[in-house]
Amino acid sequence: MSFSALVVRDTPERTSVESLELDDLPLHGNVLVEVDWSSINFKDALAVTGNGNIIRAELPFVPGIDLAGRIIESSDPAYSEGSAILSTGWGVGEVTWGGYSRYQRMSSDWLVPLPQGLSTRESMIVGTAGFTAMLSLQAIQEHGLPPESGPIVVTGATGGVGSFSVMLLAAAGYEVVAVTGKEEASSYLKGLGASEILPRSTFEDGARRPLDKGRWAGCVDSVGSSVLESVLSQTMTHGVVAACGLAGGHRLNTTVFPFILRGVRLIGIDSNTCPQPPRRRAWQGLRDLARSIDFDRIAHQISLEQVPEACGQLMNGGIQGRYLVDLRQSG
């Protein structure tokens, strides 16, 4: 049986859509999945464009850190043939072959049963980005920060994590302040639920002083570096900052003052190796929100052949929302 996959090779072109056979798939695990949908995340853009050493395996390689579809074969009794599943994280698309393939072999440990009421398509509009945003929202809630505490600032707000964070926080009753470098994105962000839009330039020079005026009850930060430094200095007493990305860099120059003088809590969000119990709780929460939020309003549906171009646009900051990859027409 032949099918299509986006393959990274050590060639000047780097990627191409190729025809593969089931025997070409590495024996990564105990299930065979027919992939219907995938998505594009920052890690995927790094893998496809070659702008980062995200692929930690020999080439040729199939990227794609997210996938959703149905079980074709399984030796795990928890996943029978025909079961609808999704997968994000666990090194898929980085260490082991990923979702940009119509079929993929995987370990059942990497799977989540698709929550009833959520379609495979919706799950990939969500993908790693929305899952990370939900983990961030749950961290804010679980660390005792109710909506009446004050405004929550979302950095990198037009990206996948940022867009979902604005939607989820607003749906949960929080006042959301969105930070972006795109002036033209104001109406888009307000449509997602942001009450105020601030330019990224007000944050990207870093903290003006170790403790600035407290403005934010909390934050979902997908940027890192000087932007996170600035946010920490402006977070109010007993605020909660969920750090979940490094689009602006991985270095953080700050002081202990926000933590010991204001009791600010900096919570790291790891969506990659999140254990199964909180992982499944987050997906149940996303399923519940899908009943009241139109995820499609941030989705751009593309084919497998369009993935390289979209990844290039993401690296250049030229997209907003989520790119949804349709594998059903790829053979």
C-alpha cells in the first residue's frame, strides 16, 4: 500500500512529498495509525525549514509533532482497531517519525483517546498549541488566581499558543491583554476576546527596574527572554506567570525580587512530556470549551504539499492562528 509523506532529506531542497510503503515506516511502537489531520507548530517550522536542530534522528525523517486519526493495527488492548486517537509531544516529529504521513507507527503510550464530542479535525486545530494554552490556563487556575484578580497578559498573542490562550482565558472569564508586534492584528485579537492590545515594543527591551509598577495579575508567555523579564517585573503581588515558549529567545535575565517581595509564581509548562492524567484532563477541558468556542475562526486548512511554505511563513512571523494539515487527500 502506497501513501504520501513529507520527508526531510539532506539535500538542497530539504523536503519533498514522497510515496512510501508501510515497510518504510520505522518500527517505533505497537500501533499503526491512519493519520487524518496534523498541524503546524513552531517546532515543526524549525524541523521543516532547518532553522533549528530540532530533529534528533538520522535523515531521512518525517516531521510533524501532532497527529490525529484512527487505529489500523494494535497490540495494546486499550486501543482497538478503529479507535479515534490523537497524539502530541513525547518526541514525535523530533526523535521519532511524526504526523506528516498518511500512516505512522507509534507507541500507544504516546496516544490520547479522542474525547467524545471532539472531532479529529478539531483536535488538530487545537494541537500542541491549544493543549499548551489549556495547561497554562489550568496552571493559573490551580495556583489560586481567579478572574477577579486582575488582567492576564498574553505575549506572542497572534501565534498558535497565544491565540488559543486569548480565547481560553476570555472564555473562562478573565480580562485578557494581548501583546503583539502586528499592528494589523488588533481586530483579530479583539475578536478572540482580548480587551486591550499592547505593542510588543513596550516589553522587548526588558525590565526597566527589578520591580516595576504591578500591572498584571498573571501571564501566559510564549516568547521568553526580555519580554518575560519585563512581564515578571510588572506582575502584581501573588501573580502567576505560565512560561511555555521561547519564540524570542531562551535566556532570562531577572532578579529574585518578584518572587521574594511579591510572591510571584513562575510556572513552567511542559506540554511535551506532560503525564497522562493531567494530559487527559486538559483534553477534556478543551472538549468542553469546543462546545462554546468556534475553533475554526483561527484555523487555516492546507494540504501536505503546502506545509513547507506555511512553515517558512511561520518562521518569518507571517501567520496568525493555526495551520491545519489535511492528510486525507495525500494517498
